[in-house]
Amino acid sequence: MIIDPHIHAVSRTTDDYEAMSAAGVVAIIEPAFWQGQPRTKIGSFEDYFATLVGFERFRAAQFGIRHYSAIGLNSKEANNEPLAEQVMEILPLYLAKEGVVAVGEIGYDDMTAAEDRFFRAQLELAKEVELPVMVHTPHRNKEAGTSRSMDVIEEHGIPPHLVVIDHNNERTCKEVLDRGYWAGFTIYPKTKMGNERMVEVVKQFGSERIIVDSSADWGVSDPLAVPKTANLMKERGVAEEDIRLTTYQNALDAYGQSGQISEDDWLNPPAIDQRTLWEGNSVLRGQEPKVDEQADSGLIE
Ligand SMILES: [Zn+2]
């Protein structure tokens, strides 16, 4: 069983969902992020958040995958301050929805004053709603941005066990772990952190508090990055328990602190019934629906 705790599934296809399920992915976490083009109206954020906690959960479940979200204002769009202020007002509504396991992904992109302002405001919000935090670290100035993210989190008095610092590399990993945080690693198919390098990280740092994810989105990325890394770790002689912790259990323990995700969700899942509709719509486009036996016999509604 595998959890991908960072994937932007709205940008992926049903083929991806089928392949992920076949590769052992039982649950995913989808953090709110920007969509390649900045939004210009609050309604675009509202509909996006509603999709994450609504239709996308339904769509994933149609392929046997349990879907959870992190809701937040991403760092890039924090730079449109008038709009960001409006987003802050609607966040509490969506953070209270079922299956929302964290405030995220939040943090720094360019480390501007506006980014800093809304990162801090959302850390305060996380304390208020008592949810873990998923932190996006910048791709430029990675080391400085990662250290500064942790400094700010500490200023706001959030304990590290409630925070996943994501998009780490070999250079940021030690400090993140030493300071007591969960350390997320995004596996990129061609550049940055590849799965070969990830195997070496686990060999060097072990498996405690290390989490592997795909961050697959609308860009060049791989929705099978986590199962592929698990397979490569196995091939390279990493212990089964270390593989289980980094590709499943640690994510569950970190985000399980929300009380919104538990193993029982996929060990005793509702049966798949692709005849089910979401507000009158199906995912099938005229294809033959997949219906689990229990659903068909009416044992599970
Ligand atoms: Zn992301």
C-alpha cells in the first residue's frame, strides 16, 4: 500500500488514476496550489477549493483511491494582495470540510513581503483550526528559503511535529530533520530530485520522518513517482520497513494528526460503483461502468 501525499490530481487523467491504483496507491493528498496562470477573481478560488473537496474526491473514489486535501493560499498568488485578502476570508470554510488534512501548500516562492505576510497569517489560521501544515519550499534559494520557513513557523509557536516541509533535497534534509520536522521529498522525472537520488537519501538519512511524494501536476511530472521509488528502493536493498515508512506510514502519521485520514478509510472502503453520479455527472463518457460485486449485490451502499 502506498500513499502519495502531494499530487495535484485535478490536472491528471483517469488513465493516471487507473495506473496509480494498479501500482498500489490507496490514498492521495491534494494540496491547493496555483494553476499555471494566476487567478483574478475570488470566485475562481472558491470553485477550485470546492472541486478539491467535492468532485475530485468523488472522481478518485471511482478508481478506488481515497482523496484528501490541504487547503491554503499558495505563495505565488499571495503576491496579489487585494485578492489574497479575500482568499483568507474563505479559507476557514473549506478547512472545515471532510477530508481536509492540512493547511497547505503555503510558504515562500520569491520570499517577498506579501508572501511573508500571508504565510504568517495562514500559520495563525492553522493554529486556530488545529490542523497540520504543509510547507512548499522555494525552488530558487532553496536552502535559505527552507531555513527561513522553519524560523517563521517557530516564531508562530507551531511545533515541528505538526509540519511537513516539502520539496527537500540532500542539502536541506539534515536541518529539517534535526529541527524535528517531517521532511517531504518530491520526485521529479527528469530534473532536480530523481528517484535514484531519493534512494541514496533514505540510505543516508534512514526512514524516520522522511516522506516521498510526486507533486504531479500540469507540468512535466510523474503520478507514479512514489511506487516507482518504492520499487527502486527494493531493488537497491533498502529494508522493507524503511520503504513502508517513507512511502506510506510517515505520511499517514503526519497528516493523521488532523483526525481526517485513517487506514480504515481504504482497508474497509465503500465498493466502487461507477454508475454513481456527482451532481448528475458521471466519469464514464459512455464507457462500461466498473461495479464491485458488493455494490452490485446491494450489500454496500
Ligand atoms: Zn504542489
